[in-house]
Amino acid sequence: MAGAAVSPNPIPPLPSFLPSIKPRVIILGGTGRVGASTAAALSRLCPSVHLVVAGRNREKGATIASKLGENAEFVWVNVDDIYSIQAALEGMDLVVHSAGPFQQEEKCNVLEAAISSKTTYLDVCDDTNYAWRAKSFHEKAVAAGVTALTTCGIYPGVSNVMAAELVRMARSDNIGEPERLRFFYYTAGSGGAGPTILATSFLLLGEDVLAYNNGKQIKLKPYSGMLTIDFGKGVGKKDVFLLNLPEVRSAHEILGVPTVSARFGTAPFFWNWGMEALASIVPANILRDKMKVGQLVRLFDPFVRAIDGIAGERVSMRVDLDCTNGRSTLGLFTHKQLSVSVGNATAAFAMALLEGGTQPGVWFPEQPEGIAVEAREKLLERATEGTSNFVMNKQPWMVETNPKEVGLGIYL
């Protein structure tokens, strides 16, 4: 995998035991864009899986289940009611929690129900506070013998694994000690992922950005600190801005990198102006209120959907690692459709859990107790199915659209 370009990526063969055991997987939020995409991807990766699409929209859920075939069904579940969740988890091998947004959630109902029912757990959380609240259930999960993975979508999720591999390869190749890790994300429009993504974006604008500088945690203003980043062929240079994302803290604490930050940008460019304006003008207490943010989403959603038809839903993420000897490496992932790639990514984590080799406890994607080092290559192969550009462990000038040559074949 190191240094290899994959475009597009084949799906590796499944272990022989998977079709025989017919695992039962329930996807909470299965009627949403992320959940439905995950169900479709998982049914392709493991045709024997019995999928339970769970949510509140019976008509939509029944339609999704019918398209998945005879191994799928719909179940009504209220994720705010732990008893409803417990009933739905009975007899399940794995629960995938994609019923966001996770911002401002004060309880981990699904995780608690999974631990009590001894059901393997996976979520696509993209909120720092929720992720570390989930992590606080680690000892309970260990005692119950339950494996749980948090922040396991495309970003955070696949981006964490990319970062972990860059750090591992840097240390194994003795190219210097990892010094700075930066996550850069770009999505055209809302990524075709619907109002939940829009709500998530607004809620994140109400949070101070946590970053790390030389080992010290710092707080920064949301949607500030603009940088122009080259995402390579098919995307080019895009402006990205600071956001409070959970992979920053987990990468700092787990991978031991002293300086870590995350930035995000969208298109068309005026959406970035709008995000900056919201972060500057709207009081933080409003942006932290789910009900008020819901009202904002209903107001903006028609305009976003109209622009989405023009902007598309291309997604790209770039993870940069700088080491103490001055050497820099990166990983780059680009897909034409966020709504498809997020399903591929989440399903790849689900497959890793179904195949075993994990330990009881609550883990982040970069922790080898959750995703073993030897399982990362297969996970990335599955997650990057259909990508237009995927590279790992390259120097920046090798993937950027206009690298600068300083002479004698040396690039910056």
C-alpha cells in the first residue's frame, strides 16, 4: 500500500467464513443518506448479511429495504428511547449508528444499549465531545466483552487510518519523528448528504476549535485560519478553514503527534463566505441549539439543494505529515460522490468488525486494538472503491497540480 496509487480500487475477496455465518447488522439512521449508502455498500461487500434498516420513516425505510433484496427488512426505532433501541438490538451481531447529528447530544443511548445487549458497535460520530463521551464507556465495554468503534465514517474515520499509516510508515522508515499532522477536507456543496450534514456544519460553527501546537492544546475561532490547499487532479486548489473535529484530539493523544489541526472547505466559494459570516455574526448559543439550528437548516436547505445540482458532490481529503528532519508525506483521497464514498467507508469498518480480530473496549480508528495494523490495508482498499485518486505516503510535490521546482529536479 505504501506509495501506491489506487484508481479505481478492486474489492478484496471476503473471508470464507462470512457467507456461512450470515451476520445480522442493524443500521440506525438507515433511512438517511449515510445509513442508506452504508446498507447498500455492506450488502455488496457481504451478500449473505441480513440487514435491518432502522429509523422513523416507515415508508422510506420499507422502500430502501425492498431495494436491498430479500435479506433486508425495515424496523421502526426511536434513537432517543433506549428501550426502543434495546428491543431492536436483540439478536443482532453489529449495530451501525448513523442517526446524526451527534453535536450537542448528551447521552450515548445506542452505545449503552449495545454494551448491555453485548452487540458489537460502530458509529459515524463527527463531534469531539460525543466521541470522548463514548470513549468514557471503555471499561464497561471491556467488562461486557463488547467491541465498539467510534468516529468511523469517511472523515473522521478513513482519514484517521490514513494518518495512522503515515505515522507508522514514517517511524518504521526512520525518516524522522512525526512533528505536525494536518487534516484537510473539501466537499462540493453539501456532498449530496442531505440536511443532517447541513445541521452538523452549523452546529460545528458554535464550537471553539481545539487544536494542538507543540503539545499544547489551544482554542481557535471556528471557520478561521484559511489556507489554500492543493487536492491534486480533479479538484485542484481549494480554501479550507478551521473546524472542531474529533480526529484532532485522538490523533494527538493516540499517535503522539505534538501539532495537529483540521480544516474544511466547500464550494461554491460563496458558501465559505456564508459559513464565515454565520460563525462571526450568529451568537454561539444559537449555533449550539439543535432546535434553532433545525430552523436555520429548513431555511437554507432549498437553496443548498438547488446549488448542489450545479456544484456536484465531489469529496477530497488530504492528510499531511511533517517530520523533524524536514521530510513531508501525505495521503490523498478523492471521490466524485460523497453520498457513495461515505457508505463505502462505513461499510469497510463494519466488515473489519465482522471479520473479528478486535479487542473489547471503545476504540478510535487509529487504535490497533480496534483496527489492527495488518487490517488497515484491506480496510482502505474497501473504503476507496471507486475513488478517482487515492495515494499514500507520497511527497506533496508528487500529487499537487503545480509543484514548484527549485532546480536540479528538486521540488517543494
